[in-house]
Amino acid sequence: MQQVIESIGKYLLAVVSPLIKHPDKAQLRVAGNEEGDMLRFRLVLEPGDIPRIIGRNGMTASAIRSLAKAAGEKAGVKVVVHILSRNELEEES
């Protein structure tokens, strides 16, 4: 499971980093369920970087999520990717 987390995490950061203005502030948080068949990745970015990742009509975010989901399915794990700004994460806490 750790290998799946690492490979999908590296993919997410590698794809997102060139698209945003503050790649050094990007964070990736991972949570799984107790059964071990689902992973939730939370990509936390600066508020100004969110529109760059969402893209026109959400197409960029959809593509990123689709590829992460396909990688998870290959490993037998359901993958969900949430894209949040740092402000949204603080509001949840």
C-alpha cells in the first residue's frame, strides 16, 4: 500500500508543480480507510494557485483525478483526489 501512496503522490506533485506559481508551498495529505481499499489524497495549494489547477471548465482537475484514479484501480485501490486551498483547509479545522 505504501508503494501505491508514494507513486500516486509523486505523480500528483509532478503534474501540479509546473502549473502553479508556488510549488514549494504545495502539500499533499493522504488518508486511507480501515479496510485499505480506498485512499483520499488532499492537495493543499495557495488560494491563487487553485484556478490554475481547476482549469477551464474543470478540465485540468478532471484529467488529474482521472489519471490518479486509474493508477489506483491498477493497484486495486479506489483513489479520490480533493484540491483545496490553504484557507479551505483552515476552515475545516
